Amino acid sequence: MKNIFILLFASISIVSCSQKKEGVQNISVSEYQNLVHDNAIVLDVRTVDETNQGQIKGSSSLDFYESNFENSLSLIQKDKEVFVYCQSGGRSKKAAKLLMEMGQFKVYNIEGGIRAWKAKGYELTTPSESKGNN
């Protein structure tokens, strides 16, 4: 009987671990190029001054420092994949973690942010151009 109980407990533990939700996936800007798709949300969490200097094409902006930032994050469609970036990766990492805690389907943090993007020589758009492509 004791062996059956141990086997049952082990089976339940394995099943519950396999159903555990994945955490935030940290990806490079090169990996982003391969993973992003038309149905995904690309989220820039930099300030307005920063985004005015250029954004990744198709991205939407939410200023990490705005008082309603968390509320705005909670409004993002939960069934969409979200790619988050900032200037260098700190704010996006925090925002990505918040999204996962809010039940987001899948979240990617673009490591190195816009600095890594520029270092690779990838193109940027102005915020008005970026919004026109959503």
C-alpha cells in the first residue's frame, strides 16, 4: 500500500510539473527576427523621448514609468505572444515578468533592447510609422 501511495504521489508531481507554465523567454535581437510574426504584439516600454528616437517596426508603446503602466499591461490580449523591449533590457525584463504574472500566453524579452538592435544595424521607424503598420 505504501508503494502505491508513493507511486501515485510521484505521478501527480510529474504531471503537475509538466503542466507548469513557461516563464519569460530571453531572446536575442537575431532570434526575434526569426520568431516574430504578424499576430504577435511587439511592445516598447521606453519613455516617449526614447521612442521618438526610433522603434522596432510594428511596435506599440507603453511607458514603463507611467502611473497606469500595470493597468495598461493587463489590457493586452492574453492569447497573443508578446515581444517586449526597452533601451537595454532592464525595464523589459520587469515588464515581461509582470505580463507572465498576469496570465499572458507567451512572453519574450528581447535582451539588450534597442541598443542591441542598433548594434546589429537593424532598421528603426519613427513612432508614427510604426503605428501605421499594426
